Amino acid sequence: MKLRIEQLREQSIKAINRLSAERALLITEFYQSGKAQNEPIAVQRALSFEHLMLNKAIYIGEGELIVGERGPAPKATPTYPEISLHSLNDLDMLNNRPKVSFRVDAETRMAYRDVIIPFWQGNTQRDRIFAALNDKWKSAYSAGVFTEFQEQRAPGHTVAGNKLFRKGMLDLIGEINQSASLPENQTDTNKIAQLHAMKIAAMAMVSYAIRYADKLESMATLESDTERLNELIDMVRICRRVPAHAPQTFHEALQHYWFLHVGVITELNPWDSFNPGRLDQHLLPFYRKGIADGSLTEVKARELLQAFWIKFNNHPSPPKMGVTALESNTYTDFALINLGGLRFDGSNAVNELSFLILDVIEEMRLLQPSSMVQISNKNPDSFVKRALLITKTGFGQPSFFNSDVIVQQLLSQGKSIEDAHNGGASGCVETGAFGTEAYTLSGYFNLNKVLEISLNNGLDPRTGLLTGIETGDPANFGCFDDLYTAYEKQLQYFIDLKIDGNNTIEKMFARQMPAPFLSLLIDDCIANATDYNAGGARYNSSYIQGVGLGSITDNLSAIKKWVFDERRISMTKLMEALRNNFRDNDALRYDLIYKSPKWGNNDESADRHAVRVFNSFYQAVNGRPTARGGHFRINMLPTTSHVYFGSVIGAMPDGRLATEPLSEGISPVQGADTHGPVAVLLSAAKIDHIKTGGTLLNQKFDPSFFEGEESLEKLVSLIRTYFRLGGHHIQFNVVNAETLRNAQKHPEKYRDLIVRVAGYSDYFNDLGESLQEEIIRRTAHGMA
Amino acid sequence: MKGLVFDIRSFSVHDGPGIRTTVFLKGCPLECLWCHNPESRSPEVEKVMREYKLGSSCIRMPENIGKEMSVNQVVERVEADRPFFEESGGGVTLSGGEPLFQPNFTTALLKELKNKSIHTALDTSGFAQAEALDAVFPFTDIFLFDLKLADERRHLKFTGRTNLPILNNLRWLSEKGASLFIRIPLVEGITDTAENLDAIRHIISKLKGVQRIDILPYHYTAQQKYERLGQPYHLENMKAYNRQKAEKHKELFVNLAPHVSVGG
């Protein structure tokens, strides 16, 4: 690694996360001025974006090769008061909390107190959303049955496609003009306004790049170092070319993407920032052309990629507020680079750049961007092995995805074969058609809270409130199926609530919070003359994420065995034990924990409950229409919500004590998988992953599993077998408990310790204590 | 027919090629001082107390080591792992204990596995009746064969048995054209002496069909098992075998097989 990159990397890691009022002040200034108040909302939004791009600070770090920041400096993180407004209390909490803190200085606090809060209070998207949702929804939401992604962040979760690397803003303006001249759009004032807004946004982005070119030019006049001077002159040229025009060189392609990335995450705070997607595909033509004509060397390409990596790491997730801070307590903003997989025509996509980028991932060892490899049957083992050698170093990247299953998921949702081949996974594990799909994540769904409410005839035992519907007193259930029927009814009730709420919120975003800049980048928003948030994309999916499959499986299997099959305990007694949190009842808890069938051991008496719940969840959600004209789908991932969801549930029949975390993704309950990884994979493969838009499976491995060629080959086979059985994703946590314990005791010595949490990596020190404990507890599969 | 099985473990990565599932049979005629599976020695079901933790409290419950299983039960269990065998070129390994201590069950099980086209390996001390070896031979793809001590008296002293049948069986397998993986445990001052390693080297050099030699350095992980079983452990203060030393000993054998490694 060159000294320059080392320094930039060090700066990025050491930079303190700060909350910046810059964006909030600019957006307030714009709306306060009232100058766009008579324009259609989309045009207002585009003009506000223009105001941001023309006035936000220009930041060029020493030695930087790729430029552009969301805030005024690395890790200075803006806020989005038009979406959700931090209170002074929120700011103080962010400043003072020990984990994932954001420094808030006195000036920022004052700006909030005097300018931002007075203007936006009561008038944010969040205020409007909560005012529009009914009491039943709110009761379920406060009980922790589900969360709501769009209460603090805009819908997003989308990924760049190939078009983005082939077209400049001026090309897109050409497309806009063409779309505006179509007979069906010409006469529609709304559509004309949408296209007009997109055009303003495109030009605003060009102006932003030119501001960088001007600044670089003035820096160049003062530069005495010849080498740097040449670089600056080159960068001036690049920023005058992209993103106005399509990139022509490797460096231009990276800078082009980065400007657009900054645009997307400045316009709004979409959940999951933005993502270049299939980077080894998009960059390959630029790479090969540069190498062939001698304008690029492998060394230079490597340095540029490293500089690109650092840019991502400079951008933590926008700070949250209230309970959401508990649900997802992390800095990471979920950009997930995809490598490998299949080309548009279905052939093997692994190329020399795939391997070069893996080198960069290994050398940079950064939290963001996260990275994954897509593994198709058509990809060579050498690629899987190279990726495993990085996984072995123990920072959780890259994770492994099944391209062939991703393609099948997309096809089963009705996408074209080429769009499916161009797809991948983003965020944690979420399948999407890159460049053509708006796939919004709408919220986590607490499969186990639904069981607790079913066991209490609709009441939430934590509050005593009737939160669900009355499905009968479980004491009167004659057989297990009576209980399951009650569970399914409650599930349907809560899914209906969630979907109604989602549709209300989707309509509000479509109407009030269009994203004209993002709409430029995702097909076919321009051709349809319709905003990304209003269903303009070619495909529109809204996901509900099921959480706690392992826990619900073990809960149901324990009830079936002890209450209905063996009749060791009556339902009434079991409920009493749960209410008492198993106080003075170790004998019962011992049976529940150690003598019950558990998910993750390839034990049919447990696993059939997983399959049943999974299918009930799928039936309740899949295919239902969304307000944007798309469909609801399911996936199975928790981020960190399994901790929050556990905190609102009392003791459960699997022996889990009140408020402890639930299982994450489709992984077994922590420590419940006692038969090794083969059994875990066999269990996990029993659900039909093609019915989902992603599942998350975490396997913790001792680093020794990765020692030597033979071990690597066996891990390749392990992954390949899971994928042959239809698994979607697997990730390896390669650390030992001793290291983690030491890290808890001496956090200062382990500042760089990154662990895979659940579909993403985070600094171990930034995790809450219960999450740290959970990671330590996760079964470390020892040598057989 | 039933056999006494004490464990079946998937993802055994050190018991032969590919991803394997190892069936551990209970009962062994040897009493090696360094045995790392003391629960495998007695040919009877054993009862032990096992501790289960529930937060700060702890419950002790009796547990059986060893379970009578039919051939079909074992086959059904290992069949579940078939996709992993097929993908990796793995299969099933019978280990112990000494699988040839239950010759009829072992033969029937291997035969049934071959019927199902599952690759088989037999992990043996070689201390067995010639007839038993003859019976399993047609159904065994690979023999994982332990060579511990070449000297007859020292073998008797540290394992409780002489090695004459072992060496005879080894030569017989070699003559019959068996695929042999030789496994040499390294125990400080017992098996790692220059004389012993030289003699073992000499034995191997006379064999045909040796495809692989694994040097297995001693580790103290089994000590806790002895405590739980209430059995005396004679190597109480022995440290894990020095890795560099093991690598050095490996050099003795590198010319004797296509693949020689430390750690199995």
C-alpha cells in the first residue's frame, strides 16, 4: 500500500463521527425563502437539491484521488430534517452515548435550537406518517411486533446498474427530452413536472462537479510538487468531464460513480446508502482498455480502487433517533460491493478485475464498503478459495452468495432473464435487479412476538394491552394445531396491519418526497416519466423482513413436545413459568433448553416448524399489491433488530429468559446447533430460499478451519453443497472467543477488530454489550 | 444386527478425503496411554454425570455414553449428509474405539454403505483378527492405519498389547492392494524417539499402496474427558506436542508417500 493511501486510510479510521448541520441549514434556508413554493413538489425537491449541490462545502483531502463528500468533511454526517427532525435531547444523546456516538458541537446544537427545529417541528415526513397511521398500527408498532424503515429514512435500497457507467448527465437529459416528447407524457402535467425535476437534478450534479474542478484548479496553481500537480491537472480534467459525460477511463469511471453516489445520499437519506453493485463487471471495459493502450497499470488501478474504498468508509450511516437507534445501532451504511457471479448473458463473470478487487478488500480492511462474492456453478473454485483466504483474516468480508438462486428468485418475481443475470444482493443479503428495481425494505417483523401475543389471547403481556386479536385461551387448546391456527391468525392480522401502513407511507413518499436525482439513475423512471418513489422503476418490490426463525422454531417444537406430545407440563403451568421468567424452575428450563428439538441440527421434529412458519409468513405477504404498483415480498434478515425484538419479549418456551436476544437471520438460536455446520446447512436448506429476496446464515468458524489447501477445499465444498441445496447466503465469522473477551476488557487495544454481526460487519467495540455477548456465545464449531 | 456407537459426527475434515461423516464405535482392545477418546474404550454403555449451565446455576444430569444402533439406523443418519459427500468427494469413516472390535457390525455397515455407493474409510489400530480384516476388505475404500510403536515390548508397555497382529495385518493389506493412509501419533518420549520413527519409516518403506502419511502431534484436550469418566490420566503434565518438532519429524517420511502432512 502506498504511503498516501495508508495516510488516507488512517485518517478515515481515526476521524470522529460528527453531526453536521450544513445540509439541514441549507435545506431550511431553501424552504424558508419560499422561492419555489408555487412549483410542483417534484420541482421543489429538485431545486432544493440544486441549492444543496451549489452551496455545500467543497472538501478535498490531502493526496485524494477521488473527491466529493456528503458532509463538509469525512465522517461529518448531515441530517435530513424534512424527513425526520432530531430534538435537542436526541442531539445530546447522540453526543453522549458511549456506543456509536456522533459528536455534536455547540454551534450545531445552536443551529438546531434557533433555526432548524423551529422551522421543521411538526412539519416533517415523520410527523405526517405518524399522524396518518391508525391506533392499531401504532399499538403493534410500540409493542415491537414490527418496525418501520421509512419513519426516519427515505425509501431507497437500490443499486447502480450498467447504464450508470455508460451515460453522463447530458445523455440522460437527452433521454428526458425524448421522454417529454412522447405523446402519452406530453399532455400529462404531472409527468412533465417529474421530467423537469429530473433535468434540474441532472444539471445540479454537473454544477457540483464543476465546483470541484474549479477548486482543484485553484489548488493546482499553488502546488509545488510536480507529481501532485500532474494529478491535480488530471483531476480537473476528469471533474470537467464526468458526470456530465460518460466516463472513458478507469479513473473517470470511479470519480463518475462517486459523484453520483454523493448525489443520491445528499438528496435524501435512503435506507442503505447507494451501491455500485457489480463493480468487477462495470469497471472491466475501462480497465482492459487502459491496460491495453498503456494509459493504466495494475498498480495505478489498485491505488485508485483503494482511494475509492476510503471514500465509502468516510460515510457513516446518518444518525438515528429514538427507538430506531436501538433497533439498528450501527455506523455502517450498507454499501455492498458484488464480485463474480454471472454476466448479462449468463456466462461466468469472474475476471482479472474480480481478483484485483479482492486484493484491495484484503489490503484495505475497512468497515465500508462491505463486500461479497457471488458464486455460481459456472464460477471457478480458485475464485472461491481466494475469497476464503480473506474471510480467514477475520473481518467478516467477503460473504458468499448463490448467484444461481438469486437468478431464480428474480425470475420467479417476473424479471427478465437479462435483468436477473445483472442482479445481485445489496444491504445485508437483499436480492435485487440492479439498475432496474426499486426494492424497498419496509420493516422487520417479529415472528416471536406474534407467538407471545397468541399465547396470551391477543394481549401483550408486557403492557397488558390488547395488541392483537382474540384467538382463544391457549389453556383450552386441545392439540398443537389449535395453537398453530391461532398463531397463523395473529400473523395474518399483523401482516395486514403492516401492509396497510406500508401502503399509506408509500403513497406519502410518492406524493410528498419524490427523489428526482435517484430517478435519473434507475431504469425506467425517465421513460415512464415517473419518480422512483412513485413506482417509476421497471420493477417495484416492498419487503417485510422476518426475524427470529430459529427462536420461533425452537419455541414451537418445545411446546409441541412438552405440552401436547409428552404432556410433561400443562399449558397453564408453562404460561405461569414464562410469566415468572422460570424463577425457581430450573428443572423445566433444563428440559426446554437441553432436551427439546432445536433448529439447526437437521432434526425434522424441529425443522418442520421452521418450514411451516416460513410458509405461513410467505403466504401472508408474497404477491400482495403495493401502493407503487409493485408487490410485497419477504426476506429473512435481522440487521440488529433481533436484539431489540428480544428486549420486548418475556421468557419463551425454548427456555430463553425475558428480554434476551432472539436468533438472527435463519441461523440457529445461539448455541442451539450442537451438530456442526453440515447439520446447520441441511436445516437451513429446508426452507425454499427461492421464495425470498434473501436469507442470512451466520456460521462462526475457528480460524484453523482455514489452514492449508485441503481445509480451504473442504470449505469450498461446504459452500458449494449449501448452494447446491438452494441456500442463498452464508457468511463466516472467523474469530475466537478469547480474542473477543480480551476486546471487551481492553477495547482500546482492539479498535480495529471487526466482526460480522448479521449480514454486515461492524467494529466490535461499537456493539452494545448484549450483542457482544451474543457474538461470543455463538457456537464456535470446533475441529471434528 | 446392532452395534454400539458412541458418536456420529458430520464435517469430519481429518478422517480421509473430502467432507466426511465419522461413525465412532465403542470398545477397543488397546489401552494407549495417550488415547484421546477414553470414552471409546469400554465395550459397554457408560453412565457419566454431565453438567449443564443455566446462567449462574448448574444442573448435573446422568448421561449415557454409547447407544445400540442398527445398520439401517446408522445408514439413515449418514445418508442425510450425502450431498456433502458427493460435492467434496467425501464419505463415511468408521472409527472408534476400534471398529474391528465389532467385526460383524462393521462389516455389515460397510457393505450397506457400499451398496448405497458411499465412499468408505476404516480408521483402525490394526489390532484385529485376520478374518475380520478379510471380511471388511471388499467394502473399504481406504484404510486409515495407525502405526504407533515398532518395538514389540514398548508397544505392549504403552498400549497393553503386542504389535505382532498389527504388523501382519498391515502387510496383508498392502499385499492385497489396499489404499493405505498411515497415521503416526507423536507422543513426547514415547513414540517420537529416533529409534521408533526410524523403525516405522523402515516398515512403511516396505509397503505398497501407501497414499498418505499423517503425523498426528499429541494434544492434551482429552484430559477433561478422563476426569469426567473418573479414569486415571497418565500423561497429566504433558504439553501439546511442539509443532516445529513435528514438522521436522515429517521430513523423515516425505519420500514414502505422495502426500505427507502434520495434523491429518
